Amino acid sequence: MNELKENYQTTMDKLEETRLMADNLQKQNSQLFAENERQRQQLAEAMDSIHQVEEQKARRLNRIQVTVYTAARLLLGYFFFVRIIRFILRRKSYK
């Protein structure tokens, strides 16, 4: 009978130890989940920031390209305009 009580007590002790381990694991799991959620939020903020920077760079590059193309077209237009005016004036001077 004593042996049965000892086995019962040993089993109960192991059961309590297992329950405590399960509680600790559950707490640890909750902490890890909260940490993971915080890191996910930080990563999302970092990704948003990176996307904003990329969009700003793309807009800036587009603005520079438009400015360069406009300047080149204006210079070409001015060159052709001056050539046409010279051509017209020369033709009129020969008549």
C-alpha cells in the first residue's frame, strides 16, 4: 500500500512539474509572439520608409529627365529657328 501511495505521489509530482513546464512554455510562447508582432510592425514601417524613399528618387529622376529633355528640345528649337531665320534673311537679301 505504501508503494502505491509513493507511486501516486511521484506521479502527481511529475504531473505538477509538467503542468508548470507547460505554463512556462505558454508564457514564453506569448512573449515570443508579442516580440514577433513588434518586429513585424518594425519591418513593415521600415519597408514603408524604403518604398517612400524609392518613390521620391523615382520622382526626382523623372523631374531631372523632363528638365534635361526640355532643355535639349529648346536648344534644338533655338538652333533650327536661327537657321531658318538666317536662311529667310539671306534669300531676301539676294532678291
